[in-house]
Amino acid sequence: SISVGRMSPLTNVDRAIAARGTTIEAVCGGPRHAVFEEKILFLACAIASSHSSKFDMKARSGQDFWVWHLWLFASALILVFFVRYLFWAPEGGFSARADATGVARAIVVLFVVAVIVNAINTYSVFFEFDAIKQSRGIFGKHVATLREISANKIAIDQQFSLEIVENKLLRREGWVQLSSNLLITLGMIGTVLGLTIAMGQLSGTIAAIRDNIAASADGSLPDLDAPIAGLSGALAGMSTAFLTTLLGAVLGGLTLKLLSHSTVNLIEDLVDNIRHKTEAEVIPALQREVWEREMLELARAHESVKTFVDGASDVEQSLRNYTQSMATASSQMSAIADDITTKLNDYAEESRQGYLQSKADALLNRFRQLTNAWFGIAVFLGVVLLLQTGAIVVFFASR
């Protein structure tokens, strides 16, 4: 199958095609082009024509399952033996003759519960083998998880998902393994309690023997009932101690551990089958979908870049046209400004000359007015002077 690393997709095409011992021309049935779009199409073609073989899952191995049944049968025989010894009296009926503390009964009850839980776990795991063929159950959930992973990542790795599945199954079986340890612990507790009872009974027996010795010295008959009862109690305590130890070791340390070990092997076999089928069928199909999606997104990105470049070229041409238009408009504006400046200068010159002419005319008119005024005054003064001169002449003439 094609590599899904973070390298260039085009490099992956070349490597994938070379690994197949063929060429792009042979795979896609057409000439090889160096154009980016064509190479994307060749990559999609190579992906579509890659690994397509279907996984033919091996027949389910029932070895661990039948071994588990064997240990279950052995456990049933052992349990029947202990129950008959503990609770079945020789004269018939049930009694607790060998369990003075009740620990042995607790061990038996806990063992039965643990076996029931183990059986439920084992059969649920066994039925998951059939669910793999229909893509249901745990395998179906695992495939759904891989689809979620493929929606966000290019490289699909199922290891973490398989660890979650395996841990979930092992956690359920972990209660059985815990019960195995608890059975051994209860056996040790029963041992301590049985020895404690035996020591107490031996203390009573020793006291009774001492009393009998004192009574014999006085000539009285010894009382043998009390020492015998004490010895019977001590033996019952020791029997409880040894029985609970044996019961906890056999049921918890041996039988239940073997049952749990067979179930764990069955769980590992199930996980291996899921891993095998997923690696052979599911991941290649999902990987092809991922690559097709990535190639589609890459083609869209390329088209967007191409559109952007074309748009940038259009914008550049528009800017050039706008710059040319602005240059032409600037030239026209410069010509208009020069014309306006010339006209303004001419107008200013004409206005200045007209203003000076008007001032000169006004000054001339004023001068004329002044001249006329001074001429009138001069005439008047001349007339007055003439009259005065005539008067003087007449005056002197009359004298």
C-alpha cells in the first residue's frame, strides 16, 4: 500500500509505483505528464489500483476455549469433593464438621461467584469471534473508532485503540484474578484462626490434665472427659487451619488462576484476530479514503491558488491600466494647469495694465481738473491784478 507519511504526495507516488515494479503509464494507462494536476490524477489512480486483496480470516482457534472447559470440569470435581467433605456428614445430611470458623464456606461461595463471572467473560469473548465476521460487537466499535481517527489524521494507527479494547476486556477478568488472590488470603486467615482455636483448646486440655493429676494425688478418679474434649477441639481447630489453607490454595491459587489464564489467552487471541483483520482489510480501505480525500483537498487548494494567481494577474493588469490612466490624466491635468496658469497670467497682466491705465486716466483727468482750476484761478488773479494795476494807474494818473 502507499506510504502515508508527511512527505510530498508526489514523492510518495513515485515510491509507491516503483515499489509495485511498474510505471504510472502501466498503472493508469496513459502518458505521464509533469503538470501538477495530472500527477494528482495519477496518484488517485495508483491509490485506487493499490492493495485490494481481501482478508480471509483463519478458522477460530478453540484451543484456549476447550482448555478452559477442561479446567472448569476439573474445578467442578474439586469443588464437589470439598463440599462433600465439608458439609456432608457420614451418617447423611449436611453439617459443618470440618469448618469451625466459617472461612471455608466463605472460600467456597467466593469461588463459585468468581467462576460464574469468569464463565460470563469467557463466553462473551468467545462470541466476539463470530461478531468479527459480521463487523459487529467489539470489532465494529473498533472499526468505528478507526473511522473517527481517519477523519482527522492522515496516518492511521490502531495500536492505541486495540490497547483500549484489550484493557477493557482484561479489567473485567481482573475481578476473577483478584478473587483468586482473595481466596488464598482467606485460606491464610482460616489457618491463623484455626491455629488460634487449637491453641485455646490445648490450653484447656493442659489445665484439665493438671487438675486430674492433682485429683489422682488425693486418691480421686481422674476426669477424662475434659481432656478428651479439649483435644477434640484442638484437632478441630488444626483441621480448620489446614483445610482452609488447602482450600484457598487449590481453589484460588491453582484452579481459578488456570481458568483466568485460559480466559486471558482467549482475550489475546481475540485481539490478535481483530488486529489481523483490521490490518488486512479495514486500514487499507480507510487509508485509500484518506488519500482520496487529501488529494481532493490538495486539488481544491491548487485550484484556489491558481484562481488566486489568476486574480492577482488581473489585479496587476488593472493596476497597470489604472496607473496608465492616472499618468494620462496627470498629463492632461498638467496641460490644463499650464493653460489655466497662462490664462491667469494673461488675465493678471491685462488686469494690471487696465488698472494702471484707469489710474493714469484718472490722474490725467485730475490733472486736467487741477490745471483747469489753476488756469481759472490764474485768469481770475490776472484779471484782479489787471484791475488792480488799472486802478493804480488811474490813481496815479489822477494825481
